[in-house]
Amino acid sequence: MKGSSGKALKATALAALLVLSLSGCSWFGSGKKAEKKPAAAAKAPAPVTCPLCGSAVTDTGAIMQRPCAVKVENDPAARPQSGLDRACIVYEEVTEGGITRFMAVFLCRSADEVGPVRSARPADIELAFPFNPLFCHCGGGPQTLSLLERSGICDLDEMAWTGAYWRSSDRRAPHNLYSATARLRQAGNGAYPWQGEVASPLSFLDQAGVVKLLDARASELARILAAASSPGKQFTPKLAIINGVNVPYDPTCVVRWQYDPASGRFLRFVAGKPHADGVTGTQLAADTVVLQYVTESPSGVVDVNGVDSPDLGVLGFGRAQVFMGGQLIDANWEKNTREEHTRYTDNYGKVIDLKPGSIWVELVPADRQATLD
């Protein structure tokens, strides 16, 4: 009997184990079925952005090219210019007689037509050099050309590289010289081999930062409206909200940047009129505008007409104003050597994260002051 009883107990125990295993019960649990933890979601890859302007790019090959820095004139006879809307960064500088000129730096966006291309100035060397670009221009004064040669910059002067440029028939010289970024690179890459990648000279907001920037303006405007309806209540602004900035160049070149809340960009006006692109007809716009105040003085370097080219003092440090998202940030700029990029910091010494997109830097003589509204 003992043998049969032991066998029965063993059979019962085995049956119990089988039931437990089939039912998925746990020995130590509450009797609930064990659940598998979901696999952690794969992190989305960080978006690829242009090192010069922070714009998102889909063609990574575009940002592996050598930048092109192209001198574009701003005489009234040269307007409307072509291709400035395609540049990552545009510098505007005062030249002889108060007329301004542009140095447009291209990387992630190509331009099928850019110009009118004009001559170089001494300040261009200091501005262009850190980008290690193809420096594209049409001549310059003898001293400027000598400075360019000694600098070691990759010089693509039209006087030596005529095939990289063309003259249009709808304007008179000298306001009719043009090129294209692909054509410039095709001409220059053989003489100036390019390897490696472009370092980022600036710091940029990420997408969340851009949203926060634009939301902050909307919130501050709501506070201002609420304060206006309660005149007895003390109001302390948190942000410097602006609608536009007037850049004090000479009358034929005076600039206004008007903030457009719908696009979150600044629209450009010159001499009181919308400044449009010559190819698309679209008004030029910027995501970030920087006013960099510089000391203007005689350089002792003359242009092709024998007139002194202003020294703009882009090496050193000084005051700046940064405009983005309809707001003003008081800033400082610093550039100690030709090889360095210009740094823009706030009043606490922190590098300012700029709004990605088209960036315009206005080099304003320090004895002038922009007006805001």
C-alpha cells in the first residue's frame, strides 16, 4: 500500500506542476500572468544641420563642400541683386562714399545666379579667412590685391578666372558680372583641393529652442496688453520686444529690418523700398540679424579710383545687438585673430544661440546708432 500511495502522491504533484506551468502562474506572484517589458523605443537620430547657419539639411554632401564667399555690390544700379537669399551668412560693410557692399557666404544652399560681383576690400580678408572659402570677387585696388595674395586665402578673382563668371546683357558694366556657386566650386576646386568638413562658427537654437523663443514673444505681448488695460499696475518688461530696426547707413543704402510675426523672420527694406531678390522677386528676409558696431577709420589702402577704403576694425571687440524672434538681445562681439570667427556673447559672457536660417551681419560704424520701434 505504501508503494501505491507514494506513486499516487507523486502523480498528484506532477499534475499540479503541469497545471501551474500551463496557466502561467508564478510561485511567488499574485497569480497574474507575467508581462514582458516593452522594448525601449529607438532614439531618433539627431537632425543634420548646416554648420554655418544651423538649417536642417537632407543632402549631407552639400555641407561637405568648400564655402564660397562672394563679394556683391549694393549700388542702386546693382539692385535687385541675385542669390543673397541663398547665402548662409551675409555681411554688409561700408565702403568708399558711404555705399555698402555684401560678402555672401554660401554652403548648404546653392545659388544658380549670384551677383553683381564686384571688387574686394581689406576687411573682407579678416571676415572671410576663418571660413577657408573660395573668395570670389572682381579685382580690387593694388594694395588690397597684394594683401589678398599674402594672406594665402583661396582667391578666385575674376581677373584671373574669367571662365568662372559671366556678364549679363540686361545691365551695363560694371553692374552685370555674375556667377553660380557650382561654377565657382568647379573652377576653384582644381586649384585649391578641398578635403574635410566645415567647422561651425556659431551656436544655434534647436527646434524646441526656436518654439520657446517665438512663444516668449507672444507671452510678453500678452503681458504688455494686460498691463495697458491696468494703467495703475506696475509693469516690468521681461523681454526687449521690437517690431523693426533701422540701420543708419547713408540714405541710398539705409536699411530697415521689419519683423514679420507670421514667418518669425525679419523682412529687409533698402532706401525705403522692399529689397527683393533679382531671380525670384521675393523680398529678402533674415532669421537672425546682428548689428556689429565697429570703429571706422582711414586705412591708407586705396581703391581702383585712388579713394581711401575705410578700415572697419573687425579685429578686436565691441558692442553688438542681436535680433531674432522679434526680440533684441544686447550683446558683445570679439575676434582676436584673422583665423578666429567672431563670437557673439550676452552681457553675462554666454555665447548666444542664434535662430537657425539666414543670418545677416550689419557692420555699423560705432559713431552711429540704430533706431528701434
